[in-house]
Amino acid sequence: MQQEEEPKHLGKVRVPHVLTVAGSDSGAGAGIQADLKACSARGVYCSTVITAVTAQNTVGVQGVNVVAEDFVREQLKSVLSDMHPDVVKTGMLPSPGIIKVLCQSLKEFQEALVVDPVMVSTSGDVLAGPLILASFREELLPMADIVTPNLREASALLGGAPLQTVGDMRSAAKSIHDIGPRNVLVKGGDLPESSDAVDVLFDGKEFYEFHSTRIITSNTHGTGCTLASSIAAELARGSSVLSAVKHKDIEKGVQLKCWLIVDVIGLVQSKRYVGSALDYSKDILIGGGRQGPFDHLMKLKHNALPCMRRPFDPSDLLMYAVTDSRMNKRWGRSMSDAVKAAIEGGATIVQLREKDTDTGDFLEAAKTCLEICRRHNVPLLINDRIDIALACDADGVHIGQSDMPACVARTILGPDKIIGISCKTPQQAEKAWIDGADYIGCGGVYPTNTKENNITVGLDGLKTVCLESKLPVVAIGGIGISNVRAVMELGVPSLKGVAVVSALFDRECVLTESRNLLRAIMDSTKAVK
Ligand SMILES: Cc1ncc(COP(=O)(O)OP(=O)(O)O)c(N)n1
Ligand SMILES: Cc1ncsc1CCOP(=O)(O)O
Ligand SMILES: [Mg+2]
């Protein structure tokens, strides 16, 4: 009997998809490269049709090599016929011929269209001449669902009169709308004498103004491309709503209303995203020119902190300091002062275990502690709170048996973060290994007041777990200067150190306690050898 073939898409998820038709920027701040990064940051797949290759950096544009029209057509056909993007976004279109080719393809495939009418690069280099202006006006703009000119582009599209006020921007938006696009967003980032950045949207009926705080930075190269890509990404994400409306063939008025909802929300989100990326990137240094790129994924600075992170080393577990804000408060010190003193006293890894600190305060303190830890090349872990670990880009987390399952934590945190799991039995230790943990914390070894209702495993329980564990082990619970020797002298190779809370932090001087405890640990490890 012939088996029926399963449809290829069964069980697969369709992801939102933007096609960008634009030029390549070798400096990767703008153009195709900005579009790819912006779409990735906004969670949308991005395919690319390259119209020109530019030699470009933070100083300016040194050269442009236009791609042959036929080859632009071929790229368009390859992507549109097979991958069916939800939205097409255009950037640099360097010849009237390329615009014609694009418009033909768009008529055939009927995708939603976001036009960033790139004419002059942010460095002032002209990327599109007067012939292109005519093609924009006559062919491309009438097909656009939204067009996003800056002040200079809006002025060029309308014959050259400068735009100097929000009133001018409104009139320009209306006049450009008359050319044919369904929505016009005139971006006022360059408006003189304005403390905030104002953009004006006109949808043919109403004007909307979007105000945001102006971010003082020279790292703005690619802002226009990024905003347009981000709008395209938002439209692609909302395209299920749009296509539902389109399919039902609802009368034009309702369809427009639906567009507007997607547009306005998408615009607000896009502007907010660009603002956050600019703000994050205001102090990064790439290139020596006047205008630098910014970091679309808002991650680059983590790697630029004083000390680079390194892979987890089990010997980091030797003296493991676990914070407790109640104790530190009692002794009149902040979390970061406590961490600094513990590290100066020799702590080899730090865990922030903050059971009653508000989330906002916890995050801020965690960022400060992370800077201290990075400076000293000491890993920083967060207890229980994967959200905090992600938000501050800590080195990892410590989780217990009733916290987030370790395999889920691993999926969320990725392969490079450190994950520690509390285990009281060999079975739990085995599971921790299967789930992808890096180490286990075993205890309470001795009774403790720090953690309520914690069952004590004793030295025997610790030894049993250490003997069975495939992962390195750190002992915890009631450990201090008086009993650390007994723990370390168990002499099981997987036992790499001790984790302590009150022995360091429920004391007057964290620095002294840390030094003394480290000395005792070192003495006992020497004794074992
Ligand atoms: C190193 C280390 N080991 C064990 C624990 C305890 O974690 P957990 O069982 O999740 O309990 P809480 O600390 O969250 O109360 C730990 N924190 N660190
Ligand atoms: C968090 C934790 N997990 C098991 S025992 C314990 C508390 C350890 O605190 P202390 O070092 O003050 O006994
Ligand atoms: Mg926990």
C-alpha cells in the first residue's frame, strides 16, 4: 500500500519574515546589515536582496558598486517565489532601473511595503540622484503602505523647501501622502532647537505625533534603516491580523482601521526600541569617524567590561560566598560592599541570594556586583532568579529542586552560562548532570539558621553524594572556620570547596572572615594532599 505523504509544513511554525531590498554597508552600521540586526533584535526573520555594495565606514562612503538590474531581479524572484516574506522593506535603491524591477516584482507578489526613501547617507554622501527621486515619486511611493523620510528626504521629495517646524513636518506628511503611500512618517530627529525627537505620522485622515527624549550621542549611523526595519518587523509580526482582514475582503474603511492599530502600536514599539539601542550604545567606540554605529542587540558592552568572562572552572568553587541582604543590612553594608570585601578576602565565586530584595533594587545591585566580579575575574551567580541573571548578564544561576527545572534553565540561559543545582541525594546529582548542570551544591551539611526547614545531610550524606556525582560539588550549610577542615578533609575528589553565608556575612568584618576562612580551606586541602 502506498503511504500517504505528510504535508511538508505539518508541525512546523511559520515565523514572521521581512525582506529587505537595500545596499550593503561594509561598516555594518546601516543598510542591509542594520536591517538584519534590527529584524533579529525584534524577533523577525530577515532575507536580503542587495542592490549595491558600498565601501563605507564611520567617516563616510568611499565607493559604491551598483548591482546589475537583472541580478536584482533574480534575487527578488528567488526570495519572493519561495519564501513569501510578510513585508518588504526598501533602503538604498541606486538606479531608476532597479526601482522599476522592484515595482514589477511587488506587483506580482503583492507584499506589504515599507519604504525608507534613502537619498543621503547620515555622513552627508548622496546615495540617490534626481532621476531616482522621480522614480520614487512616480513608481514606488504609490505602492507603499508606509514611507519614512527624514527631514531632508521629505524636503527632497517635495522639491527642496526646508522643513523647520513640526507644522512644516505635518504639511510635508500631507503632501507626500498625496503622492500615494497609505501612511507617511516624517522623522524629526534633525529638527533644530527641539529638546525631544518628534516624528509625525499621517494616515490620510489623522496626524499623530510621537515624542521621545533625544539621545545625545554620535553613534547614530543607521538609525533610519533600523527604524524602518523595525516598523517592517512589527508589521510582519502583526501580519496575521492584516491578512485575516484582507482575506475576508472587508470594506476599505475597516481595513484601514486595522492597519492603523498595527502601525501606531508598531511605531511606538519601534521608536522605543531604537531609543533603547541608541541609549545603550552612546558610549561605545567603533571607528574613528564622526558618526559611529550602534549596537542593535544591546550586548556588546558585556564583553568589553574590564575582565572577559572565561569558561567555568570547578576550582572556582573553593570558597563560594553566598550573600544575604538581611545579614549585610544588620551590619550596615550594601550588597556590593559585602561582595567586594569577600572577593578581596579571597572568595573564588559569588552567589547573590536575595530572598527579600525588590526586583528593581536587586537588578541594580546585581549590575554593580557584576562589575566588581568582572574586575576581579570572579564568576557571579544569581540564586533562583533567572530573570535577574539574564537582565544583568550574570555568569549563571544557582537553583534548587523546587526552583525552575534545570533543563528549562539551560534552554533559557544557553550553553555558556554556569548552572548549579542543590542536591541531597545521588539520584538528584545524576539528574542534575543529565539536565546540563555545571556543579551541584550539597547540604545542609550542618544545621543552619540561614535557611529554614532545611534537612541536614551530614558529612556522611555529603560524602555519598560526592562519591556518586559526575559533577563537581560544593558543600553548604552551617560551614565556618570551626568545621571547614572536617568537610574538606573528606578528601573526595569531586568535592571542590565550601559555600558559606553567615560565616562571612553575619560578621562585622567580611574581609577578615574571608581571609581567615580561605586560609583554613587551603590548610585543609594541603592536609588532604
Ligand atoms: C551553592 C548552593 N547550594 C545550595 C543552595 C540552596 O539552593 P536552594 O535549594 O534552591 O535553596 P535557596 O538558596 O534558594 O533557599 C544554594 N543557594 N547555593
Ligand atoms: C542556602 C542554603 N542551602 C542549604 S543550607 C543553606 C544556608 C547556608 O547558610 P550558612 O552558611 O549561613 O549556614
Ligand atoms: Mg532556590
